[in-house]
Amino acid sequence: MADITENKSLESSLYSAADALRSKMDANEYKNYLLGIIFYKYLSDSLLYEVSDLIGDGREETTLAEAQQLYEENADDEDLRDELEDTFAYVISPEHTFTKVMEHVNDHSFQIVNLADAFKEIEGTSNTFEGLFDGVDLFSRRLGDNAQKQADTISSVLSAISGLELVKSAGDTLGDAYEYLISQFASDSGKKAGEFYTPQPVSELLTRLTLVGKNYPEGITVYDPTMGSGSLLLNFRRYVKHPEEVIYYGQEINTSTYNLARMNMILHRVDTANQHLRNGDTLDADWPPSAKTNFDAVVMNPPYSYHWSAAKGFLDDPRFSKYGVLAPKSKADYAFLLHGFYHLKNSGTMAIVLPHGVLFRGAAEGKIRQKLLEDGSIDAVIGLPANLFYSTSIPTTIVVLKKDKSDRSVMFIDASKDFEKGKNQNILREEDIEKILNTYEKREDVERYAHLATFDEIKENDFNLNIPRYVDTFVPEPPVDLGKLTQEMQETQNEINKNERELLDMMKDLTSSDEKTQNDLNEFINMLEGEVKKND
């Protein structure tokens, strides 16, 4: 684990760098600028330190400024350039490094084109980096209404992160800090955050659910068809024995978010050979080809009740054809579920977050659910607390699916009441996650929390999976002790009578020189005396 102090310092420094952009656009937009520029600095600094290792005194003895000078002096060395490109799969010319761009910032000669050319060079060196900075619109009028103001804004961002050491950080310090930034932007973005971020505790739960009872000594293949920033996929590194042998597959429809996932992978030092990420529409065009790869684990947090085409041609699509119907146009929840399930290995596990409606809605969704249950595909249904996500406050459910089950039972867990209430969102605590995982693994009833339902029970309920049908969380009110209640009421009345007498004595001591006021006072005293006599 990285040093916590170092990590927190880096996190806070990176987040404070967003100040130059906060007043100009919302977090969902400025995250692309800041995260893209941080990534550019990381690539540039990595290359300069490598130059120092190859032809200088080594990175431990060299500053970035010294490495820049060394690089400029050897700019025509083709062997050096080839060595750098072989090592990194990208190359940045001496005039396009972050360190060189900062020289322009410091002498006030910086122009947007300096950074734009650097981005273009990186993107042009290999397919791995193609289009990586598409979400960073350096010429946007949001940055300023003329070229100079745009340059001033970007200069402020560059200056804010120029002193940060991104390469020499220990372990996953930088990757974890990048994750922190993404989570902060999600918090600031509100409803727009759903497209790129799943809260870390939910990601942990989804990941670990797919690993219960599994052992992957020779590595694991994982797939997220709606990967967002890639944070959910990257969780597997934390919970498998050989994190360097995790093979990641992911698809994302939003280009800026897809690029964010690519950056996230590289900053977590994931080997490029282990990354298979694609920018595309998961439902519209199936990927990857099933003949090529099915996966040990599939995890998903798709957009809820998403609108899709539901074109009749999809009835012939092998992902959906065996169910005879399609998810409705207005609710693609089951389309996402069936896509992920189709790509699951026979020995694998899938965990997907969906709205509760998938558990009980009828029509086409009811038919799909019934077929899944008859096939024994649904292994567990887990109810989560409301307001866990930045993008919605509704309660959600995790559906766990398998292809190799020995029976058709379903484990129901109602975890909706176990959470820590946060300022804006509720939070799953570590003990809440452990409780869910232990219950899921044991598959035993827990009063008012969990129930292992047989297929016959589910059939009797017309294949409705609404959790309250299986887990009774009702806590009866304790019986009322009428004798005790009567005594308490009498004691309360006695206290009221006592207070009224004391008030009457005090009122009798009051007088007024004003005739009307004195008359009003006398009326009040008479009324109070009547109440006291009535209660005596």
C-alpha cells in the first residue's frame, strides 16, 4: 500500500488544481481538462526520467529540468528515440514535454498550440494513444472568450500541477489519487456522474461477489460492458492473488469517459497487453466476439431504464434469442443483463446493479426473468440502501448470475438498512459489505435479513423476485402495558395541576394601574381558579 500521508497530499493537491476551471464550467466538463493534463504530465515526466536513466546519471540524481536539457542535447539521437518508443509505446519530442511547455508558461510566451501539438504528437505514436485527448477541447470558449484568456486559463492549470511528483510515487499512489479525483468529480457532477463512476464501496461489493468461492491461480479475465472510467474493473487488482495477471475487457459509449478509462488503466500501471478497451454501444453492436472470449467475471453498473432500439432483428441475436422476447424500448435493463450474461464463462460469476423494477415488472421482462429462473441462472438478489449513487437516490438491487449452478434456489438478502448516512450520499461500510458477502457465501437464512428460496417458492410467487416476498423485515411493536401507561398519565396530570396552582399564586401577586389590563388579569385569574378547582 502507498504511504497514506503521501497519498492524501497528492490527492488534495490535484483536486485544488481544479480551482482554475471551477468558475468556468461544471465538474462534468472540467474533469476532462484536469485529468487529461495530469495524464500528459505523467507521460512526459516518465519519459524524461527514462532519458536520465539511459544516458544521464539516473532519475534519482536528476531533476526534470536537468533531464529536459539532456534530452534537448540528444534530440537527434535516433537510437534514443527508438529505445523510448519501445519502452513506452509513445514518444514526446523535447519541444513538446510538459517541462518545456512550463518554460513557455513561466516566460509568458505560452500559447494553446504548444499544448495542442504535444497532445497531437502523443496520439499519433500508436493505436494505444489514438484519440486519447479528444475530450480536452483546448480551444473551447468556455476557457475564455479570446485566445489570450484561453491560454491564461490553461496556464493556471499547468502551473497548479507543475510541482507535483507523479512518477516516483510508490505503488499505486498516483493511480489511487486519480481514482480520488474521479470520485470527487462524480460528487460535484451530481446526476451526470452516473455515466462515469460507481462509488468505491459498491464497486468493491460487486467485485468480491464474483470472487466468492473462486480461485484463479493463473490469472482472471474480467469484463465490464458499461465501464465508465474503468474504476469498477480496476477493483479486481485489490482482491486477486496475482493482480498483474488480470486481463481487462471493457466497453464505453461516451468517448470522453472511454478515454478517461484508458488513462486510468495506464496510471495504475496496467500493462497495455492486458487492456482491451473499446469505445462503442454495448447493446447496438455485440463486443467482443463470443468465439474469442468469454469471461471469468462480469461486473456492470449500467444506466438504469435506458432507452434502446429493441429492433426486431435483435430477436435473432444470440445474446437475446433464447428468451423469445426483448427488453422494452424504454427499459434496457434486461438487455444489459443478458448481454453480460451471454459473455460469462460457464464457470464464472456475474454481478450487476439494477433498479428494483427488474425484480417484479411483467410483460417481456417477466418472461425473461422466468426463463432465467427456470434455467437456474439467478443465484442471488441483494437489496441495497437508497441514495448510494451520485446519479440517483433510488434504492437499487444487485443480481448475481451463474451458468453452472447445481440447483435453482435464489439467495435473497435485504441489506437496505445497513449503511452510514453521509452528507449527500449514503455509504456502504466495510462491515456492511462483509455481512453481505458472508451471508451470500453461507446461503443460510438470517432472520429479517436473508432467505434461501427454493424454485418452488419462487414459482408459487409467479416468478416475482420482490425481496419483501421472501425476507420479512417487519418488527412488531412491543405490547403496551396499560397499567404502566395509566400511572404515567396520572403522574403527568398531577404535575400539570401543581404547575397550574403555582401559576395561579404568581398571577394573584400581579396588579396594574391600567383599568383594562387589570380587568383582563382578573378574568384570567378567575379562569385559572376554575381549572384548579376542577382538577382538585
